[in-house]
Amino acid sequence: MPLINLPAFAADLLADFERLGTLRVDTPVIQPAEPFLDMAGEDLRRRIFMTESETGKSLCLRPEFTIPVCLRHIETATGTPQRYSYLGEIFRQRREGANEFYQAGIEDLGETDVASADARAIGDAIAILTARLPGKKLDVTLGDQSVFEAVVAACGLPAGWQKRLIHAFGNSTQIETLLTRLSSPQPVTGLSPEIEALLASGDDATLIAHLDETMEATGYSTNASRSPKEIAARLKEKRALEKTALDGRTLAVLREFLSLNMPLADAPAALFAFAQKSGLTLDGALSRFDARVAALGNAGVDAKTLTYRAAFGRPLDYYTGMVFEIVIEGSSAVLAGGGRFDRLMTLLGAKERIPAVGFALWLDRMEQALARPKGEAAQ
Amino acid sequence: MTITIALPSKGRMKDDASAIFDKAGLKIVAVGNERSYRGRVEGLDDVEIAFLSASEISREIGSGSIDFGVTGEDLIREGLSEADARVEFCARLGFGHADVVVAVPEIWLDVDTMADLGDVAADFRARHGRRLAIATKYWRLTQQFFSSQHGIQLYRIVESLGATEGAPASGSADIIVDITSTGSTLKANHLKILSDGIMLRSQACLVRARKAGHTDDPLVAKIIEAVQGAVA
């Protein structure tokens, strides 16, 4: 049976967190399952340990810290900005590795200077890993969904397509499938002559009334799920786009963007050149990107040692901007993963928008990296 | 080594399975009375027949406590993670046909494909303050199909163990994943199957638990060959 002792460097980590001026919090191990499933999606269900309370409430063993830390922040109505740190056990069903292991990290809530907060999160993660894993060469990869959002917006794509592309961002298979699908027209078929006539007439009110009547007649509530108005609007949008396909030029522009991969120090110039060449206006997104690179410099991080990969993202809908991960050179085991999640706090019930950025350290992988002789690559 | 074969304990599935085994030259006789839950195969002393419910068969084959079973592919794939690594589908038996499908209300005129459904799911929370709810008893199949094959993450499963087709009209879910053989129940509930919404075309199968001891067992090979011959 494996031991679940705290790693030897845990005390040093806590000292790091204190030196960084964070507030250490610990959350209950047993958590309501609902927020995790709601935020991460159903797929999480088979990867967490779930049980039911006597009263039928779904509970789980804490699968990560970000959501509990954010929920606690909302419940205690703590003011912002506030930087939290945590170190504790999390529980996940994994094919490889133990099912319970330690994670530590920092969540930075409410800092409105986004560039500095991003840079500080990346800088802190690098500094901690460098201090705890002496002699190991780190590879840091950074991505930014907001640049991709700016690219699809500047390409002038229909709003529905933009949403789909952004939704698939970070999952290369999904993006590729989607680009292929959008490259050919998607005819709307199978509608009854009556609906066709209503669509053709452009009389929205009658179309909606017709859907409403049909739902009533077939025993469907018109407000429990999708409403007649919502269905009619999306049907009209599909009809309007059915002869449209992604043109070859735009497709090439999107593909070129997604293939960008370079030292972060070169990325501002490369993105500017890409925008110029493609005739896209990305000013806002690019200036925010440049500000972050500058802030990294101020935080003492050498942007030449970081990699920018344009297609890198996390397909979770609360990640909104910068994401990063850190591995040891030549290994694929992620030691630190982080990013900006400006949408999470309001999704969890915060009354106002609270910008947030953070990262988590995988202590078990750090231990394994330490145990490995120098120069030997991990799996 | 004694080989245990589990067969459905009642209904059409029981009769159809017995008929196939008969045709394969493996005549099944009940031990004791007609309602007994044990049986044997005439002329093969090393074979035991256990009559179990279809879902028990899937569980027992997963744990390896039986060697062969006749049950629906849907139950195997729903009941076992990494089914193909744990069991071998030896023969499809040509009965018990049913499709596991994604069905949405007919009135969702704008939703024909999984891609349409992905759009709707992505927007659902912003519009309705909750995730798209799917009523089903097929947790695993739904997750695989939605997440892995179609990249749709943003939905919630509402467990439904009966009358799943009624869930959208009653408001307890928005759409369903369920089994259908003729589609008539779906139609009666004003539901339609998405054009790419057939998750699995299931039928009764002879499945074998992948056990090391089977490799050189002539009896195992004989059973597989006989049943395959009967459905060829």
C-alpha cells in the first residue's frame, strides 16, 4: 500500500506561499458534487468519487481546489483583491497514478490589472518550481483564447460560427472537424411545407405562434425548456446561413493562426505581422497580449524561455484568456497548470464580475521528478 | 475446467437464445424443473448453464465469474468500462435488435444533428440558467458519445430508469438518450432521432469474458464455433 505522506518539500512550499503574501485556506474534503459537475460537465462524473448523503444530496471527495476556494470566497463575502493559497489532498479516479494525491496552488481573485496578475501567476509558478526542483529545466507553454476570439471576430464570421469555434478552441480534433464542416454548406431540410411557408414569409410572430400552438397541442411546456422564440430564431439563423460556407481564404487564415508556435518573446511581433498580412484588426487583443509580455518582463520572467502556442487552450467554458502549463523539458507530465477564469465567479453565484487567475501544482509529479536522476526524461 | 454460459432467464430473449443454441447443436436442458435457474448442455458435461437477467449477465461477465453470456451489446457497453479489452463479442445473434439513440423534441426544428445540439448545449446555461438536461439510464454511453465523439461537455444527466420518453414533455429533462427498436414510442411522445444520433446499433450477442484459461481450451473454441455456425 502506498504511503500518502506529505511530500518533504511541503513545508517549503507553504513558506513560499507565505512569502508571496497569500492567505492560506483549507476546504472540507467532502464537497457538494453539483458545482463541479455543473462547471466541468458530465464527463467529470466518472473521474471523481461520488456518494450520496442520507437525504439524497450528491457529494464528492474534493477533486480540485479552485471551485471550493472560489465558493468560500463568495460565501464569506470577502473583499477583493484577495490571493489565496492552498495545499491539500485531492481525489480523482485515474488510470495511472494514485487516486488521492496532493495539490497546492494560488488563486488570485479580483485583481483588475489583468496583465500584472497573469504575469504574477506565471512568475510565481515558475519561481516555486525552480526553487523546489533545483537543476531541472522547465518548459513553459502559454496560450490565449482571447486572441483566437479576436481572430474569429475580425474574420467577420457569423456570430453562431464564432461561438462554435470558440467553444471548440483548445481541442484540436474538434476544431479540425468543425473547420471541415463549416467549409461546406449545411442545408436545412426536412421542414414541413407549412413551416417552409412561414419561414419564407418572414413573419416571425406567426411562426412563433405556430410553434407555440404545436407545443401546447403535443403536451410540451413552452417555458420549461427551449421556447418557441428561441427555436424560431435559431431556425432562421440556420436558414440564413445554409448557403454560406467558410471560404478558402478565411480557412487558411484560421489554420495559419492555429499553427503559430514560437518563443513568447517573438509572439507580439509575429501576431502583429500575422494580423497585417491577413488584413485583420486585432488591436485590442494584441495590446493586451503585449501588456502581459511586458508585465512578465517586469516580474522578472524571461519571455524568451516561454513558448507561445496559439492553439493551446482549455475547452472549459469558464476559461476566458491566458492559460499556461509547465513541464520538465522532455517530459509530458504537467507539474503546474494555470490560467485566467474570469467567468467562473459569476457562474458560481458571485453578484459581480470578479476577474480571476490561478494555478495548481501537482505535488506527486514534482516528487517523481525529484526522485528521477538528472537528465532522465519522464513518461 | 467447467465452462459457465449465462443465458437470459425469461421472455423472448430466453426463447431466442435457446433456439440459437439448439441450432448450434448445443441443446439446453433445465436441471430439475422447467423454472430452474440452472441448466446443462446435452452431451457436454463440462458446460453449465446459468439463467440470469440480462443486466446481471453483463455484470457477471465483467467480473469474470462466468465464461460466456448472451445479452445485449448495449448492456455490455454501458455496464463495463473498456468493454472490448474485457470481453470478446463472439457472435451477433440476430435478435434483440435495438438502437441506443439521441432524441430531441420534434418541435426543435432547428436541431437535426449533434453539431446543432452542441450549439444549443453551449448556449443553454446563458439562456436558461441551467445546463441542458438529458434523461437516460445510459450514463457511460452518453458520456462517451457526447464528450469523446462530439466534444459536447455542457450537459447534465438526469437518471431515468423508466418511461424515459416522457421526460421532455413532463419537463424533467430537455432531451433523452434511450433504446428504441421501432421508434414508435418516440413518435408517440413527439420526439425525433438526430440524423447522426444513433449511438449504438445493439442486438443480442454471445460474449466471452477474456480469461487467460480460455486460450487453449478446446471446449471454449468449440462453443464459439458452434454458435458462429448457427448464425452464419
